[in-house]
Amino acid sequence: MTDLLVTNDDGYKSVGFVTLVRELSKHSRVSAVVPDRGRSWIGKAITTKKELKVKKVIYDGIEMHLLNGTPADCVQIGLYDLIPVRPQMVISGINIGLNIGTARTLSSGTIGAAIEGTIDGVRSLAISLSIPIEYRERKTDFYTTRNNHYFENAAKISAKVTEILLRKSFYDVDCFSLNIPFEATVDTPLVITTLFTTRYGRLFHKKGRRFVHRTPPIQFKNMGERTDLKALSEGKISLTPLNISFSSAMVLQTVEQTFQEEW
């Protein structure tokens, strides 16, 4: 049976996390190691100068380890201290809201956890679900078990993608980011995408002498072809292969030639 390490950045009571763990557990051994509270917008941060504590709990019938650290901390401690068998995959999510485009991808704790798994040599998948504006406006509670049903289709899609990724290997891919439309099912078309590059704009707004963070809404414009934003705008599931080398052979050659001439 497949062994999986599952985490997130929204905290252990997130309906996306609970629903994903329950779905994956149907065919795999799942070890749930998750932050004890929401740790969004924290990227791949690793905790230093602070002792971390793990507590085992059962929530909504699921056994899980809670950690007072970041999503990336959860992966580290999960891999080295909590899981007796090295997992075949690290899965992070399902995030409450999309993680698309370069700006949000580099800031996301959900994706940060997947990157941490990748760095340690474990194939990894980050998963996010679009939340329509009307659900946010009426402040739908995505931290109560009565709303688990909103994430059930996304969990089924995630399990299907996981099964495919476990059977195949891909050259020059470090991890994957899966973004799912709110109304999607396992029959919804899935497309392979790249990250769109539109900036997210102002994040901090002045309030007296202080600054308050407000996440700006995603603008569905200047999308570009084959991008994650374009796919979501068409109601399709987006799967983006990511490479964390932060460089390309073509760029290296250009820079090298310039400095050979100018140095």
C-alpha cells in the first residue's frame, strides 16, 4: 500500500484538509502532520530559535499530528520523526482558495510544504480549490465539518491526480501545483499549464500608523495561453509542473557570454 504524508497551511480544522485525508485514506496509508493553526502566506519558511511541539489528536475521526510550526516544518518533522516508512509522496492541501501565478505560488504555505518535500527527494503535490466570491462575501465557514461536502469533488480529483503521478515519473519536474475550479468533478477537463506572471499588486494598506495585509482578488485578464489563470477562467482543472532550480540553460548561456566579454 502507498504511504503518503499530508499537510496544509490552513490548519487541521480546514474542511479541505479533512476531506482530502479521508479520500486518500481509501487506498493509501496516510500520515497527517499539520499546523495547529492557519499559516497561510508563509511560503517555505522554516522555524528557528523556537522549540516546536507535536501533539497527536483525533479530529473528525482522523488521527493527526499537530505542530506549532509552518507547513514546511510539518514536512521536515513528519519525514524524519513521525513517519516510520518514508512516504512515496508529500501532498499539501486542499487549500481554501487558488494558488496560481508566480507571485502567489512563491508566497503560498501550501506550495511551500510541497517544495520542502521535493528538496528532501520526495515527489510532491500542492492542491488548491477556487472559492467563488459569493461564498467569501457571505463568510461561509470552511472550518466546520458540516461544510465538508464543498470539498468532496476536489478531494476525488486530487486522489485521481495522485494515483497518476505515483505511477509515472517526469524528467525535470520537481513538484506539481493542482488548482481546481469550485464546480469541477472528476469528469472536468484537466490541462497542463504554466504560471501566469501578472503581479498581485498592493498587499499592505495603511491604517493609521500601521499597515494591514489584504489579499487582492485575482484579475482574470492578461492571462496568456496555456497558463493556470487561463485554464481556471475556462472552468478547467490546472496542473502545473514546477521546477525549483530558478534558472534555465538559455539564461545561463546568455549571462555567461556577457560576463566573459565584460569582466
